[in-house]
Amino acid sequence: MSAHLRNLNEVLRDETIQRARIRAALKDGPKTLPEIAQSLHAPVREVTLWVMAMRRYGRIEEKPKGREDDYYQYALVEGKQ
């Protein structure tokens, strides 16, 4: 099983392109990183970088996580779309 890992610079360059796709994926409600990755047909590794950049700049937020949940869910921040 050989998975192609893209260069970090390529992944970071794509963040501006993927931002709109991530917003669209979250329009119908909060999602986990694996769920966002599935809707974008992108590796979780890359989606994590894009989501963390959007989180850092206040475009999305993580929702409180219950003890039984494996992953945080991320949602759009109102007025920051």
C-alpha cells in the first residue's frame, strides 16, 4: 500500500482553494476532520492543515467534545464566511 504524500508546500498552497470547499462541506452542520476529508475526497492529513489554518483565523471553530466522541467537530463561525 503506497500512498503518495504531497509536498507540504503544495498542500499549503491549496489552502486558499480548499477554503470554499470546506465552507460548503460545513454549511449543513458541524463535521469531524475525517468527514470533511471524505466530502472533499482529500487525505485527512491535508484537510487537518487547512482546517487548522481556518480555525486559527476564526473562520471555523471546534465544538465541545463529549468523552465518548473520538473526534472534535468543526463548524463555521457566523459572519466569518
